[in-house]
Amino acid sequence: MTTIGILGAGQLGRMMALAGYPLGLSFRFLDPAAGSPAGQLAPQNTANYTDEAVLEQFARQVDLVTYEFENVPVQAARFLADRVPVFPPPQALEAAQDRIKEKSLFRSLGIATPAFAPIDSPTDFQPALRLTGLPAVLKTRRLGYDGKGQRLVHSAAELGTAAEELGRRDLILEEFVAFERELSILAVRGRALESGLSPQVAFYPLVENHHREGVLRLTLAPAPHLHPGQQEKAESLARAVLERLDYCGVLAIELFERRGELLANEMAPRVHNSGHWTIEGAPTSQFANHLRAGLGWPLGLTSAQGFAAMINLIGSAPPASDILDIPEAHLHLYAKAPRPGRKIGHINLVAPGEAELRQAIGRLRQRLDIPELARYNQTTRMEI
């Protein structure tokens, strides 16, 4: 039996294991936090990611390694890659961990991004502002997620204050983009186990994402009202990143839509929250395809099966019975204790048509106090 090692034992690792067990796979996790969501499903090595003795042992226990979040230390991925196949490759992890490297990669491939500039000292303020204009967004170059580590600034004075709050060095100033909506594309690239064969590549439909306080609340799949050629454009830019990084596995790229143009915001070298709808909404989930890619198996179909909405449950979860009497609803809980701001689970709604999906959203919003659902327009796409 093939054993997949996963760095990180959160909900993404848990969902990978749930997708992999029907395929005859076994799993082992490495995570410094005891009692993690995935630890209920498979053995977990509880230790720091940089403990080389533990990494050595972990490599002997598994046949290949992946990770569920992009803040795994690159040195840990490289250490393991010298002993066992690791996917996505460490160079993808390294590029995604630093916003400057990430956007520079996009630019080198001809992919449009918001204007950006590094900030390492107050002497960088004025040159950076000339590039980005105001307002602008100051971010940490590393470890930012779910809206953490960033500040919106409207003046040079605010920039100075925000830089002090975020730590002065290793920052990036980005143009504030007044986008119409955020989209994301999930791509998956396999392994070519025979020389001379090109890896298989597949793409899920573009989806539309809605955030509040920096946290994803709602995904609509496929994204409604796309402009002609937007799916093909998104696939083209994702393919360029896959090929440059010699990628294997699922890659998510978040995009801003502005006047029909797509701007790359950031990427995640892993399965992604905006792809959770695929569990019931596509023939092959992102989790199953990520595993199939790493194993060199044929990729599954990625088309949408009807219309789907994914709703994150933040802070607490409703009684299961309140959700499961909605025929289109699928409830996924992560075995995590309730806590303000914490992702506890998600709900997938899947319907054969847009009208049926709107009706299901209407029934759900009667049960849940989620503003994104309350703002759903009954005849057009979500109001932004």
C-alpha cells in the first residue's frame, strides 16, 4: 500500500486523506500541533518541521510527500526531496512564500499583476509610492494569509505608521486594485513517469470568490457572467506557471478582474479553499486529483457538474440537521473546536441549474446569518 506523507495536519490534509482512502492509499502526517483535524484519520508525527531527525524518520515511513499549506519551511521540503519524491516541488513552495518572488515570477512570464515595490526602510517609501500610487496596500512579504499582515494606506504618513506596525523590513507595497470581483483558477499537473511523455494538465472552471475581513466566505462555481476568453486566459497563465516551476499537483491562482482584464494576485501551491466545491461539484475533487497527480496516475475530469456554491463556516457550526434537510446541501465539518474567526467547516450546495442553486441559497440563508448569502441577488450574480 502506498503511503502519502503530508506536512500539516489541518483540514486540507484531512480532506486529502478522505479522498485518498477510496483509492487504496494510506497516510501519515507531520505537524507540530497535537490534536490536529487530520490526526483523527491517520498517524501523526508531532514535531517541528525543521527537526531533521524527525524528517529522516518521516521519509522512511512514506513513499512520497506533499503539503497542505505554503508556510512549510522550504528547507524541510528540500531535506525530504533528497530522500523521497516531494510534490509540488520545493521551488514552487519557495516562490509562493515571498510576495516579491511570487509577483516577479508572474511578471517574468508576461502575467499582469498590480504594481508593486519592496519596502525595507523609510528610504523606499517615496520610490514605492511613485510606482503604486495611493491608496496602496502594505503587506508582509511572508506568512500573510486570510487578510493577516497587511494594511491599506492612503498617505505617506499612513505608510510610515503601517510599516512600523508590520515590522519595517521585508515588506511589499502593492497598488490598490478597485476590482469588480475576485476569481480563482485551479490547475493540476501530473507526473510524467515515462521519459518523453508530457505531464497531463487539467483545469477546473474559474470561480468567483467573496471575502470578508480577509477570509473567504463564499465561492460560486462556475463563476457567473464571464467575459469571452477569460477561462482560456486564466488557463494560459496557469499553464505558464506550471511549466516554469515543473509543477506537480494542484495549483491555485487568485485573480482580480478589472474591466475584463485578469490580474494575478497570488498563488497557493496546494489544494485550496476556493476548490472545496469540487468534492460534490466536479467528477473528480481537487483532493483526489492532487493525489493522482503526485502518483503519476491519470487525472480525473474537472468539469462542473451543474452549479455550486461553497460557504465557509467561520467561528461556529450550526446543528447538522439545520443544513441537511436542504436537499442540495453537503456538510463538511473539520473536527475543530469553535473559536472566533476559525474555519470550522464548509457547506457545498450543488444544483443542476442556476435557478435551483439560487433557491437552495435562499433556503440556507434562512438558517445562517451570513451577510454574503443575504446579499445574493436573485436574478444576477452576487453583489460586490
